[in-house]
Amino acid sequence: MKQKKYKAGLFYRLFKAYVGFLHNYLLYRHFHVVNPENVPEEGTPLLIVSNHQNCMNDPLGVVFSFKDRKPNFIARADVFMIHPLANRFLRYLGLLPAFRLGFEGRSMIKNNNKTFESAAKELIDGRTVMMFPEAGHQDKHWLGNFSLAYTKLVFQAAETSNFEKEIFVLPSCNHYSKYDGFQTDFLIKFGTPVSAKPFYEMYKTQPRKAQMELNSLVRTQIESLMLDIRDLDNYEAIDFIRNTYGEKFAKENGYNHNHLPDRLLADKLLCKRLEDYNEQFVYDSAMKYKRFLTRLGIKDKQFNRQPKLFSVILRCILLLVFLPLWLVSLVPNVLIYTFPKVITRRMTDKMFNSTMLFGSAVFITIPLLYGALFLTISLVFNIFWALGYLLISPLLILFAWYYYQRLRFLYSDIVFLWLKRKAPFHRLKALHDRLYTRLNEIKNHHISRQV
């Protein structure tokens, strides 16, 4: 019998629309959902399992991958302990607490029984639950060790239904052009659903083996979907290469570097080539080149773009023309962006940066600052002026950010032109040419081996 579709309440839908607008159009420049056709129809007992790299942003990506579906998430328990109101609100949004031995302690682990019972009921009722089996977010593009807790949940739900319900596990991955900041790109990519039903009989006699075999299928898919850089000793060099030489590599291999799903495929291919050759000379050269770039305050892409003096002068004029509008756009947007930095400055885990930026904007800075501006404009002028300002405010937010970015690029180009005739620049260019020449040789040699 097909399950009745669950319809979220009005408040949830309104809140999701508000957060979704900020998420899809302001926080991110492009938000991609790849393979949405792989998601089973609503009413199917479904557990989504994904890599975890960016705190709250990862589950938000899944939420906004669906139009009407309201997924339930099993999340770290410490966020539920901030305040009783936070606990109630998170549960209303569909979050359930996971207590971890290394964080909340052994005495709290027993509380997971209630969480798993609630999640199992959601699955049996044909709803969607999501878990991150790494039990913590990674700060790099690699897949950590999996806990088997999610497989335990699957079989617990199946057992509760007397093994009559077919429960599916959907492998998924998230990928970011940049972990923090504003107007970056983000994608959610779904794999092929894995039915747990073929493992039911095995689970009855060999539960651990059934869990491990199901986990093997799911983990293998997630590894194939995501960018999984295994050489952690050389991770910084590999990541630098894909963020510099990666654009040239993508174009020459038929990928659109500006389209994140394409870029993910190109980056996976590039990292595989580097892994095949595993030349320490390349990694050492990349790190030396990176340190030199940082010291001089210029960027690798400027070697390819070669900024010209006329272009710099023209951009200076344009930025001066639009300077008054930028100053207007900074109110109150500069506070929206800088306020969370005051908090994250004291945090050792940089993966909270984007969460704090977005979370504070959703709950604090945008409602308070724009609410105050709306009231002020209404009193000084009238409500129609205030409504008009609110309507154009998203454009002002974007303008403030992109003007600032153009200002930074202009400064880098000025430094580039000033250094161009100096000795350190020529040493830097020699490092660039030597690194790119060897990377081209690796790329071309690989092609020649395939022909």
C-alpha cells in the first residue's frame, strides 16, 4: 500500500521559502542538484547518506534539493543544548540529536535509543531521513571513516516492520567551489538508491555482516560521486594545483570550469592523474610557488589574464563612478557580512564560518537591520518607499559584494603591473612556468599513453 504524502505545515513552508531565497540566490551564486531523478518518489522509506564537509550547509543543500518534501536529519547533539528554545525549534524543523561518545560522553549515548526509535518510525511511515556517517564534518575534500549507525537504523526500522517494508539508502555527496564566503557555488549530487531488502535474511543471522556489506555498497558510491583526495600528506599542494592549473586542465579536457558539476568531474580526473604520477617534485614546486604568490600579494590567474594598464585605468574610473552607490549599499550589508567574523575569529574549526555567516543572516542581522531600516524609512518618508527599498535590497547586497571583489581584483592587478619589471616577479614567473610545463607534460604523456 502506497504511503500518504506528508505535507509540511504553513509556517515551515513560509520559513523554508525565506531561507531558500537567501540560500539559493544570495549565499550561493549557483546551486546545482545533480541526478534528482535518482530520488525515489515521496512515500518511499528513504535514508539519505552523504559525506559531511561544511556543517549546517550540507543538510540545507538537501532540504533545498526538494520542493515539498520535509526530510528529517540526525545531527550532532550539542546544538540542541544551546537553549531550550533552540531544542524545540530544531526538532520542529525535523532535526533529531545524535549523541557521540567522543563529544557528549558515554553517559549520554543511551539517549540515542530514543532518537533511533523516532527516526525508524519516520522511515516506516514512508518519510525521508538523512545521516552523515562520518559523525563529524571534514575540512578537506576527502571521505572519512564511516560509523555503521546508519545501517543499524535501516535494519532496526525493517525489523520494526517485521521486515515487510523495503527501505532504500540513497548515497549522496555535496561539493563546494569554496567552503566559506559569499556568492560561491554548491552542488548536491545523488547516486543510485540501494535497497536494504536483499540483506534482510542475512541480518537475521549475521547482523554485523549485513551492515558491513550494505555500508560497502553505499560508501563505494559516495567515493565515486565526490572529490576524494586520499593523499593527505600532499593535500595542500594538490588542492592548490586544482585551483590554479585546474582551469586550464578542465578546458583542454572538454569541461566547463565555470560550471561546478563539470568542474567536479575535471578535478576528479586531474587528481587521479596526479595520484598516478605521484611526483614529489610537482608538489614541492606547487607549494614553493604558492608561498611566493602569497608573499608578493598576487594571484596565479593573473599570469593567464595578463592585466593591461589601459584596463586598470578604465576599471579605476568605473569604480570611482559607482563609489557613491557602493557606499549606500554598505548600509546595512557590511554588518551582515562582518558580524559573524567577530564570533568565528575565536573558533578553531573554520568549517563553522559559512554556517555562522548564513545562520546569523537568517535569524539576526537581516531581520533586525532590515526591520529597523524599514521602520526608519516608513517614518521619514512613507511605507511605499520602505517597501521599494526592501524590494531592491537583494540587488544592493549583491552589488556591495561584487564591487568589493572588483576592488580587490583591481588592487591585485595594480600590484601585478608594479612588480612586473622587478626581479622577484621574474623568479615567480620562472616557478610558474616550470610547474605548468611539468603539469602539461603529465597531461600530454597520459593522453599519449591512451592513444
